[in-house]
Amino acid sequence: MIFALCLFFPLAWSFILGDAAQTAYDHAIFLTASVGVLLWLTTRRKRRELQPRDGFLLVALVWTVLPAFATLPLLFYLPQLSFTHAYFETVSGLTTTGATVLSGLDALPPSINIWRTFLVWIGGMGVIVLAVAVLPLLGVGGSQIYKAETPGPMKDTKLTPRIAETAKGLWLVYFMITVACLLAYRIAGMNWLDAMMHAFSTIGLGAFSSHDASFAYWNSPAIEMVSIYFMLLAGMNFGTHFLAWRRWSFGPYVRDPEAWLYLLVVLGSVLGVAYYLLANQPYPDFWTALRYSAFNVVSVATTTGFSNTNFNLWPIFAPIWMLFLCSFATCSGSAGGGIKMIRAELMARQAVRELTRIIHPRAVVPVKLGGVPVENNIIFAVLAFILVYNGAVIAMTMLLAASGLDIITAFSAVIACINNTGPGLNQVGPASTYAGLNDFQIWILTFAMLLGRLELFTLLVVFTPGFWRK
């Protein structure tokens, strides 16, 4: 029922702008609200405290069911669009992936593009985090859901004593950064409508745009600089932003074990790729190479997926390195996807510990983050996560290759979807869409997006027999 209210946002814009999509939203709102009311009527007499398994199931259902209702405006306005493609599009939006099957975006009614980018913004912090602020008002505890939804391995660290306060605080910071991004885009040269839509996509780290050419449409270094700054900001832990805002101090950023490493890796890669492009591409000077490197490397590394050129045509090392970055560069607690920097850092420190133990078998070498020892059970959980992540990538790549895709397209599509990045290489590069894939391939990649957004275990645990035993 709350999600049905979200549909009034594009409906209002449809009326204001006078596009032809109002009827599509009317039907979508009626159907979504009706199902919500029906669910409430059939369950309102049954009340009990949520158990951890209820939290995981609710998270999985929200992320799989809500995109089905999000397809309704697309299906009503674009009857030629199949449900498979429409569901892929809305899952891509809510998981902040930014992969699209639609073309001719410039000719679509503005409210359709507003709905697509608004989905990215909703999904950026997670539909469930918003619900956590509402559920306690209904007498239902939300801590289990928050534990299931919050990205990263340090899920039990609370920013405030009450979970509802945490959710509201995160959303307030998220909203303020979005407004700042919108104003910055407007000052840099976008019109108000494009500024709003691209602020939604930038802060949500999903690459939905209102133009087929993405940021190449403007060809503006100023707009690209604004985007780079806010993509880097959104790739950091929003919990850190929240603490810095609440304390009016940069201290939380200094003490964040991920933040500096994240910036060092991403900005170091920007310089490295710029020099590589200068040596291997016909760019006239270093500053031009740096411009294209900075925008596209930051965009892919933060799992946003915008582009201002077809990096699919670059020498293969550069786009492969960018896809490698999107697998781990973003911080836990951010809107980004992938393994997360904190897990990569933990694994690197664990590797050093094992090497030290080989040389000094009796040494006690704790793994520390920010000067604090990390418990072994967290390290074991991260090891299991990495194993499942790699297994999922290999399995889905093999399935796509068996279905007829070349190995570069198959591998890059899986990496782009499981990391919620968007564009891949070859057939799914930044200058093309996913529309050329068949239904089987689309469903594999849809599952990859959901798997990545719910950090593997939250979704996979629902499929285990033990989950359903009483």
C-alpha cells in the first residue's frame, strides 16, 4: 500500500508535464493498492513478533514482489514490452543496477523516466530501511529486517539506540545529499527535470538516465565533475555520513577503516587508467584522457554505471580493470554493490596473517580493522561469502555461455549484474542495452541482480530446507 503511494510521484509529474502516461499510473495505483488492501484484510487479525527467519523472508519477498508491481506503468504504457523485460527493468532499478532493456529514452514520456530513476532512489538505501522506520509504529519490531538488509559484514553495529531512529537518520542524510546533488547538477547546466532524475540515479548509484547517450548527451566537464563527486560520496558508508552530520565533525571519516582505502584505490585507478589511455588511445593530451578515465572509472567502480563514452572500445585492460574494481571498491553501508571494500580488506589481512603463521607457527596474530581485533566468526563468514560469490559468478557465467553468449559478454554481464553495476562489455556494453538477450539469459541476470543486492545469503537462505523446518 505504501508502494502504491510512491506511484503518485510520477503520476503528479505526468499531470504537470501533460504527457500521455496518466492512465497507466491510474491502473497501476489501483491494482497495487487493491492487492495491498487484500493482503491487509486477510492478515490483520494475526499478530506476533517477527523472528529472524521472518525478517529474511520478508526482505526476499519485498525485493522480488515489489518489482512486479513496479512493472505496471511500463506494461500499461508500453504494451509491446514483455513482462520478462519489464521485470528486469524494475529489478534493475530497485537493486540500483542500472542495466536497461529500453532504448529511445529521449522519446519516452518524462514521467516514465522519472519512475525509472525514482525506483533507483528508493532502492538506494533499501525499501526495507524505510519500512523499519514505519513498522515499529505498527507494533512490529524491525531489528531483524535491518540486520538482514544492511549491506556489509558489520551488520550488528547500531548508530542509535533505536532502530527506527537509525533508519530515519539515514534517510534524512540520504535526502539531503540528493537535494545537494540536484542543485549542483542544475548549476552545472542541466535543466531542473534532468537534474532531479540524474540526482536520483547518482545518489542511488544506478545508471538510469533520461537519454540514450547518458552523460555524453551533455558533453560537459562541469556536469561530469559534479557526478564524480556525488558518486564518490554515495559509494561511502551512509552510516559514516550520518555520524559526521550528527556530530558536525570529519572525525567519523578519519576513523572509518574503509573510507581512505576506498578513495585511494578508486582515485589511484583513475590516474593509472588515464596514463594507460594516453599511451594506447588517440586522446590529444593527458587532461582529456584524465577526464574520460575519471568519469568512467569512478562510475563503474562505485557500481553506478553512467558513461560519457563507449569504453567498450578502449584497450581491453581498462574496462576489465574497471569491472574488477566494481567487484569490491564500494564501502559497506553504501548504495553500492559488490563484495565491499571492508570484506576485501579483511581477506587481505587474513592472507597476511596466514603467511605470518607459516613463518611463525606459534604466533598469535589478530586481524584488526581500525585498531580493533575482528572476531574469527566474522572472518569465517566473509570467507564463506567470497566462496559463494565466486561460485555464483562461475555458475551463472557458464549458464550464459551454454545459452549461446560469447564468454566476454557472459562474464561481464554476470559481473555487472551481481555487483549491481549495469553496463558490461561486448553485447551489453555502455553503448547498447540488454534487450538483445533471450528470456532465459534475462532471467539469469535478473536473479544475479537480486542475489547481489541481498548480499547472497539473505536470498539463498530462503532456498535451504532447514529454513522451512519448524
